[in-house]
Amino acid sequence: MGTGRQGVIDLYKTLLYMGRDYPQGYDFFRSRLKKAFQRNSDISDPEQIKMLVKRGEFVVKEIEALYMLKKYRTLKDRYSTEDKP
């Protein structure tokens, strides 16, 4: 992802797409995402924008990890052969 305007737009779209499977619901995720981007919409310093985009990319990785963990736990519970208490 770039750090200019298009990079910010790409980051927003990526996060918006990932929000479809968010545990608390898509609408919750979308409203929080919109607020976060609006809060920083007045920033024009390229270095600050670059830092914020890097933070956003980190959030993408964290969400991916959350989703993988959720899938792993679901599969583990589904195929576990141990008796549950």
C-alpha cells in the first residue's frame, strides 16, 4: 500500500472488507472505522500520514490473526475427539 491518498483509500477499503466477519458485527466495525479515519482527515503532513498508514497496516495484520484464531478454535471444537465436560 502506498502512503499517499490512494494508499489511505486502499487501507480503508481493505479494513472495510475485513469488517464483514467482525465478531461484533459489520455495522459496528464500519462506524468505528469511519470515525477513526474522520478523526485523522485533517492531517496533511506526509510523515504523519505514513505513520498512520503503517499503524493501519498493523491493524489489518491483527484482524487477520484474530480471524485465523477464530477459525482454528472453531475447527478444533468441531473435530475434537475428547469428551467435553
